[in-house]
Amino acid sequence: MMSVLKNRAYRHMFGAQVVALIGTGLLTVALGLLAYDLAGPNAGVVLGTALAIKMIAYIGVGPIANAFADRLPRRPLLVSLDLIRATIALLLPFVSEVWQIYILIFVLQSASAAFTPTFQATIPDLLPDEKDYTRALSLARLAYDLESLASPVIAAALLTVISFNLLFVGTVAGFLLSAALVVSVALPRPKTKPREGGMVDRTTYGLRLYLKTPRLRALLAFSLSAAAAGAFVFVNNVVYVRTLLGKGENDVPVSLAAFGTGSIVAALVLPKLLGDREDRPVMLVATLLMVITLTGMAVVTGFHLLPLWPSLVVGLFILGIGYCAAQLPSGRLIRRSGDEETLSALFAAQFALSHACWLVTYSLSGWIGAAFGLVAALLAMAGLALIGFVFALWLWPTEGQLAKRKT
């Protein structure tokens, strides 16, 4: 996997991805604490709405950015987007009203929505060999998982000596360093031909191609389940720790780190596990694990069957395992479903559609948690994860089931 880092251009681009991810991770922790500082027990509503705005930006801007990614010079575009994100992150510590958070988050995440598909479209051109590209996909997944672990740990360490508002400075530094790394390499021009047709045709091309493929329709269902689990973690965790358990802000990143640790464990084990197994059963078992864990956490929280703090940490650790195992094979599925001409469009479609799932789950998790309590939020997310499991089971039939349908 690490052999692809011998390629200097990819190494710098991967470094840009990593530092931007760490900056974004610090932003996640700081944003949760800022929401609690402004709204107190209603922080789940504020954070859920802010994250829903993030998803709206991703869904609306992502496909449009991909439609024009092959028409714009990549390096200036990526650097400009990093600078926009750094500027917005610099403004966040100075907000004093909830509505200001919403506006700044929309601008920042719109820039991220344009950055991600452009970045993804660049990697296949830097690594034309299929094996190298597959390794790069695995490395990118590992980077996301490591960020889930590293950012909360870094945030927890920093919060012992600084206020949470200064975490935004780390976010700014991450985006600026990302821009510097992108500037340091020459990026190739797109190999794919610019897509013909009007604005609507170019924007929806990847979505239409994605939804024609059975395994990718099932991937969308798996994305719903993963988003349900992740939504509770990222929206309601701060309320669970600060309000229900009465713990301090330093404990918020500790519980998030439990989720990240579970994801790291799965990321280290899965490559070998997937070597001699099909993706489908692994993803189904992982999704069912998330359903069971969310339900179990609801029961423990509602009836106080076990000490809540250690139960939360263990529950988030198991959720991290299921979340990673359900999502890690997604790059492999997309790679098998596309070619040089369609791959970036499929990744952009997955980016938009998966974040549509996050839009639904973020909103529901925050509002249900505020209106009916954390137990109701856990049960609602467990229900959505179960729906995703059932649809994935139906939409992605086994070879034997396909043969029966044809006869």
C-alpha cells in the first residue's frame, strides 16, 4: 500500500489530503463545543442543522463541480478552494450568533464540495496503473480512519492548555499547508474528454450511471446505514457527554476517539479479511453490527443497565468497527463499476448521494434528540440503519439469486 508514496506528485497530494483532514477533524470538535457554548442543551439542534447545511452544500455543489472539473486548471482551483476554507475557519471563532455559524459553514463546505471531486479526479491521472490506483484508494480510506482517531486525540491534548476557540487555528493551518503542498507539484491535465450536453446532462451524468448499477444502488443503502450510526456520534455525542453525563469538554474528544479507534482496528484487519472474501457479506455483517449496537446503546441508556460512560465508550468503539467495515470496500465497488472515462463521475455521484444520506440522518438525529431525548435518537438511527441493511440485501443479490431472477 505504501509503495505508491514513492510517486512524488501523489505523495504531496496525499499529504495535502491528510493535513486538510486533520484540520477538518479539529473543526468538527471545535464546532461541537462552539455550538454548546452558544446553545447549551440545544447544541444537538444547532450542530445537526449546521451539519445538514454542510450536506446541502455537498449535494448541490459536488455534482456541479465535477461537471466542470475537466474544464478548469486543477492546481489553481484546488489552491483557491483551500484558501477559501482557511479564511472561513479563521472567522468561526468570532461568531456570536447561531445564524452566523450556518452562513460560514455553508461557504466553507461549498468549497470542500468543489475540492473533493477535483482531488479525486486527479489521482487516477497521477497513478495510471490500476494496482497503484487501488492502493491509493486503500491509503485514502486509512487516512480518513486515522483522522477519526488522531483529530480527537490532538484536540483533547490541546484543550488541556488552550480554549476550544483556538482549535480553529489548527484548522486554518491544515488548509494552508494543504494549499502549499498542492502548489509544490505539477498536476496533469485531465485525460477524460469534456462531457457534452447542457448543464443538467453534465451535472447528472454520474448520478444516472451510478443508479443503473445494482451493486452501487446497494452501496447507497449501506451509506444510509453508516450515516445513521455516524450521525448519532457526530451530532448527539456532545450532548450525551456534557448534558446527560455531566462531563467536561475534554471528555468529548475522548469519546470520539473511541469511535475512531474502532474504525482504525477495522481498517487494519479488513484488507486481509477481504482478500479471500466477497465484499457483500462483510458489508452486510458490519451493517447489522451497527444496528445491534445502536439498539443496545438505547437500552442501556434508557434503563441504566450499565455505567453509562464506559458503556458509551465501548458502544462507540464497536460502532467505529461497523462503520469502517461497511464503508471501506466502497472504493473497490466503484472502481469495478467504472473505467477511465467514468470513474471520477461515479466518485462524485457517491460523494453527493452518500452525503444526501448524511443530510437526512444529521437532521433527524439532532431534532429527535432535542425533542424526544437521546434514547429516541438512538432508536431512530438504529431503525434507519436497519432500513439500509434490508435494502442492501435486496438491491445487491447474490449470483444464485440473480440466476433465479433470470429463470
